[in-house]
Amino acid sequence: MATKKSPTKKTYPTKSGKRSTTPPSKRWSAKVKTDSTKPGPGLFKKSAKAIATGLAKKSVSPKGPGQAMQMLSFYENRGGKNLSPERKRTLENAKDLLREKEGKAPAKKKSSKKKAG
């Protein structure tokens, strides 16, 4: 009697060296088109203040702090699970600083403390 083989999914290489079941042409980031300039190399590895200041420059974000916020969110979304909790906190702090520059109130922080009742 012949044995059935279970179908294996085809995998594709990624830049990180891992394998993905999604072909490169179907990944959401492949469809992103931007007219913005690119921030300097290593900017997202700096402090929150340096990130916010670097992204808010007219040479990087000609359309203002809103465009800087989009670049920062895009970077954070692309990093996904590979970003450490400390790095995520730094990026969130940079977002708060950009919101202040934009004239908007920073996002409200969720309190992890429970009320004693």
C-alpha cells in the first residue's frame, strides 16, 4: 500500500536569514511606496530625543511631524517581534515627543496597577 505524503509548504528566504511561507511579492512591506526622504543610518538605535529630533527635521520630513510619526510607526511595525521591550519603550517615547512637537497631547498610558478594593 502506498503512503500519502503530507503536502509541505514552499518557503522563501528573507533578509534575516529565516524562511517565510509568504512569497516576497505578497508581503505588505513590498507594496509600500513613499515619497519621503530616508532618515540617517542608525537613527532608530539612538535615544528617544535623538530619534524625535532627527525625524522632525525638514530635510527628513518635509511635510512635518505627522510624516515623521508615519516613518516611526512604519519602523516599529516592521520590527515587530524582533524589537526588545526596551527598544519599543524608546520608540513610544519618541512618538510622545513628536506628538508634543505637533501640538497634540501624548497618548495616555495604560496603568498596570490594579486598584485595591
